[in-house]
Amino acid sequence: MTAEDLLKLTEWRMPFGKYQGRFLADLPGYYLAWFAREGFPDGELGHLLALMHEIDHNGLSELLKPLRRR
């Protein structure tokens, strides 16, 4: 995990599925948990979703608030 990864969570949008277009940092915990059970996609998107799952699971989502652009 890098500072750049954390910033990407607030800037990248989900490219597919039920939550297409939503920022990765705004994905619901149950959706992230589903990926954790079923498998994250390959590549950078999968890495970021796994990171967001860990952040959400550990109750650390508030740490991303200062990184959000207005």
C-alpha cells in the first residue's frame, strides 16, 4: 500500500457491475466482502478493491476523507 493507492481509492470509479460509476472509496462493505469471498479481479483494480476491503473491514474509512476532492 502506498499513499498513491489511497488517493486512487478516492479518484477511481468502479468500471462495471451494480455499482458502476461509484468511487471505490464509496463501495458498500458487503460488496467488498463479496469480492473477498469470490475473488478480486486481476490487476490494479483488484489490488485497490482488496485494499478498500481491508480499510472498510477495519473501520478505517474515515482516513480517506482528507483525500477526497471537492
